[in-house]
Amino acid sequence: MASLSTKPIIDLAGVTKTFGSFQALKGINATIHESEFFSLLGPSGCGKTTLLRMIAGFETPTDGTIVIAGEDMAGVPANRRPTNMVFQSYAIFPHLCVAENVGYGLKTRKTPKAEIAREVEQALQMVDLGGLGSRAAHELSGGQRQRVALARALVMKPKVVLLDEPLSALDKQLRDQMQVELRQLQQRLGITFILVTHDQEEALTMSDRIAVMFDGRIAQLASPEELYRRPVDRRVASFIGVMNFLDARATGRMNGHLALDIPALGSIELSSAQVPEGLDLRNLETIGIRPEMLTILFEGSEQTEHVARGEVTGTAYYGDMTYYSVRLPGHAEDVTISMRNTAGRSIVPPGSEVPVGWGADSIVLFQ
Amino acid sequence: MKSALKGLSAKWLALYAVAYMVFLYAPVILLPMFAFNDATIISFPLTGFTTQWFDVLWQTESLHGAVRNSLVVGLSSAVLSTILGACAARAAARYRFPAKRGIMSFIMLPLVLPEIIVAVALLVLLMQLGMPLSLATVVLGHVLICTPFSIVILNSAFQGLDQSLEEASYDLGESRWGTFRRVVLPLVMPGVVSSLLITFTISLDEFIIAFFLTGTEVTLPVYIWSQLRFPGKLPSVMALGTILLALSVLLLILAEWFRRRAARKQGIEASATGGFA
Ligand SMILES: Nc1ncnc2c1ncn2[C@@H]1O[C@H](COP(=O)(O)OP(=O)(O)OP(=O)(O)O)[C@@H](O)[C@H]1O
Ligand SMILES: [Mg+2]
């Protein structure tokens, strides 16, 4: 991923959209790179679709500019933009067969018939639908419709493919499979994909970078790893995976270290590399720690930097993992601890007193 | 006790249904019966089978003129009201505008307005404007009463049209006109045909407005009415009525078939779009 180009393909500057008196987007700034798999992630109603539709040209921004491939898109209609969309409903033309659907856009370009046929077949093979060109639209399964919609966009050789929750209508197994295929296809073709989703797992597994949106704003734009490890605020932290929040107080700062008092875990010192820039220590009230960064120490377990004591209040068994609810002294809410199940280790029953191990480098500070 | 009552009421209901059907369809059945009856007087018992009344029709010149007029009026009214209906249905399905419901129900009003009122009102208006009465004024009147029907039929066609299909077409580089031609039109086509057939049928059968608004040239229903004064021509009028009846039923069946096909094409249950015919 380090080899990824950082040449911008889409530039969003102060993009705002108002519907009547409702502000759906409140100033979006972002740069999307060439050959990047970029995801817009956020809860329902945060404005993801609206933003995608503005890039496609179906909505006009109330304010701000959208630049695609160096050209300002103001006044450029959808049919003259170098983008193609995969609709949430797939929007397969019901009166046309698969090949006519995929070749629809080429026909508008007055491409010769033989060439259309060749490119359509090529595109269909790309999405594993080779030889199905003569199928009628209504004879397709959900997964096949999705592939036709994708082939129809890809055959246009767009600079950017826009996908609005393309997998949400598929069942879990097919969705997992399509996630992998979609990602591989994107990497092979090197076309920029912009994916809208409200599924954090989908965004994490597929994307190069993710923009997490809340209420019409981008809360954080970062790589999946960065998002998971260093969420900028509590909202992002709880939207991406599970996060334990603990009360904390900064007690001092000296020679590059930050002294923290976490009543539930104890007092520690953090290296300044862990402290986000611009953090106002006086406002520091909460820290976060992921469930897998806390461990219940068994006999013979590896030693951890710090150890606290807690009481198991509940367990949930997931086959490969067990999730424990653990009460820590001086903390009202139980924390969640995830433990990998290994051979010969039994599940700790509720009511047991257990040592809880953790490391200072897994503490997350929020702005 | 309760079930006995229920059985009784069911029986009455059945009886009522049969009586209603007889009342509704007996005259319709009488029409072809006398059209093929070998007697100049319309009365039972039937005397024998003949097709001579149909031959008479074939030789009546003035009738041919009336048929031509009816076809011209019917086709013009069908095309005009379907175009107007398509615009209205499209607007209703796609755009939001102030007082939409009010405007729509206002357009639909001729559906329930007594035709005689529409006819008299139009006549007065045309007189005031100094427009001479002709087949064109009949077309005007027919468009007025046919358009609501057209809207009802086309509404289901346009409502069922997924907007993302049009967006997908723009997105793939097609123009607005191209999108209309390649996506919208094929998908609403069965509805359009259905609307053409039904409005044509309505115009073909319509009497009051045609009677009030026509000049010297008459349409078929007006012609039939004028022939009723001559008892000798009654059997041939019956024959003509039979042809009209068969034609109307055929057109309506065709129209419904097209409407259902439209619904199926768009993948919706035909019944969900509200059957019309
Ligand atoms: N045409 C419109 N007119 C009025 N309000 C709109 C319009 N389109 C979207 N909105 C509003 O803008 C907000 C953002 O909508 P949008 O569809 O972008 O959300 P989303 O993030 O895609 O949500 P979801 O995950 O549910 O699809 C919503 O509150 C929605 O009600
Ligand atoms: Mg959406």
C-alpha cells in the first residue's frame, strides 16, 4: 500500500448541501487519490449518499467546489463526468438483456457494434459473468445483478467508480465473498473506487482510506489501521469496533512524558508520541482501550507491563473468542475484554477475581 | 342459528348478484340477438338467422362518412389526451410542486362531472368565442373527458418507474432525450398503448358531447341516434351496435393486457398498481 500514488483525482473543498432548511453536508474537505479504494463510512442519514451523488452530478452543491481530474465540475452534468455509479438498487434496465445493459453506455458513445460486443464480453468476464450476455434482466439473482451493475460501470473505463452500499442487499456469505472480489478487482484495474457504506467491517477490510462521517461532517479521514488505533474522538472510537472508555485525569507532564491517573487501572506515564497534537490536557477526562488490549492473566501467561484486579461479571462465547465483562474497582461500567480461546484453557466463570493485564502503549487519548 | 342466518344471507346475496348481472347485461345480449334476427320488427319470438342487416350497413354511404368521422375524432382525441395524460402523470410521479394534490384532483374532475354539463359549458364557451362547431370542437370536448382516464392509466406506469434507472442512463453518458427514448418510453410503452386504446374507445362511444359540439358532420353515435327515428332501420342499427360492442370489448381487453404487461415488465404485481379496466 506504500506504493499507492498520492496524485489527487478528486478534490472536495468546502462542499455544503442544504435541503430547504436542513443542512445535510456542512463543509466537506477531502482529497481522494488515484487508484485508491476510498470509503465513506457513517451512520444512516449522515450524508454519505448525498456526497456521492454530488460527485456523480445528480445533486449540485449549495456551496464549495468539486474538482475531478483537475477539472472543476460546477455546471458539468452527470452524463459528461468521468465517473460511473453502481446504484444501491443496481438500476438494471429491466427491458434489456445483460449484454444490452452492460453495453448501454458504449452505445451512447457511438462505439461500433463489434467493438461493443467485444468489450461487453470482456467486462462480463471480469465480473465472472462470461457467457451470460443474453440473459434477461429479471432472470438474474441478486449477486448477478450486482455484478452486471459493476460491469456496466467498468466497461466505460471511468476515472472513478462510485458505489452506494452495493453489498447491502446481499446475504452475509455472498457479501463477504463480494468484498474480497471487489477489492481484488479494484487493485487489478487500478481505478479509484469510492464506496459508501454504514458497515464498519466492510470499510475496514476493503479500503485504503476511510472518511468517517457524522452529521454532515467528516470526523476523521485515515487508513483503516490508523482509524482503529487512533480514533480522534469517542464517536469514531465507538463506531469503529468496540472501545472501553475509562475515566482519567492528567496529573502532569515532564521530559516528554505525560502522567495519567486512571482510577480503574492505576497511574501510568505515556510517551509523548502517544499524545495527539493539540490535545488540551485540562479537558482530558476519558481514555480508551480496546477489548483485545486487556488480558485476563492466567497461570503461565506472558507478563504485561501493568496489572489491575477485576471481577468477572459475565461471559459470551464466540467459538474462537470469548468476551468477558469485567468490573474494575472505581469504575461504574463493566469493561469488555476479548480473549482468544486456546487449547487447555477453560472459560473463567462469573464471580471470579482475576488479574487484568494491560500496556501503556494501548491507551488511546481523544482530542 | 347463526350459521343458518349466514347461509340465508349468502343465498340472498347470490340472488342479488344474479339479478344485478341480468339487469346489467340482458340489453347487451339482446343487441346481437336482434342483429341476426330475420325480421324488421324488434320483438320475440325470433324468426330466423340472417346477416342481411350487416349487408345493409355495408351499402349505406352516410354511415361510412360517420365511421370516418368517428375514426378521425377517436384517433385525434386518443393521441392528444394520451400526450396530455403522459405529461401530467410524469409531473405527478417525478416532481413536487405546491398544491399538487389540489391540481391533480382538479384535472381529474371531468371523470365525475356529468357529461351534459361539460357539453353545455363547452358549447356556451365556444359560442362566446365565436368558434364554428366542427369535428375539431368535438375532439376538444373528447380530450377534456379522456385525459383523466389517460392520467389514471399512465400514473401507474410512471409511478412504477424507478428514478435510479433514469439516473443510471445519464450516468452512462446518455442525454435527457436519449434517456427518454431508450429507457422511459420502452418501459411506459404498454401503458401508453393501453391509454390510447381506452381513450379511443371512450371517444368512439361518446354521444352527448359529440351531439352538442358537432357541426354538420356527425360521429357514429350521433348517426345511430339519428337513424333511430326510422323503424325500418332499427335492425341495421342493432347490427351496427353489435359491431361497436364487439370492437369496444376487444379494445378494452387489449388495453388491460397491455397495462398488465407494463406492470410485469417493471416487475410489479399487476394488481398492486390498481387495475383499471
Ligand atoms: N432530496 C432531499 N430532500 C430533502 N432532504 C434530503 C434529500 N436527500 C437527502 N436528504 C436528507 O439528507 C440527509 C442525508 O441523507 P443521505 O441520503 O445522504 O444519508 P446517508 O448517509 O446516505 O444515509 P443512509 O445510510 O441511510 O443511506 C438525511 O437526513 C436525508 O433526510
Ligand atoms: Mg445512503
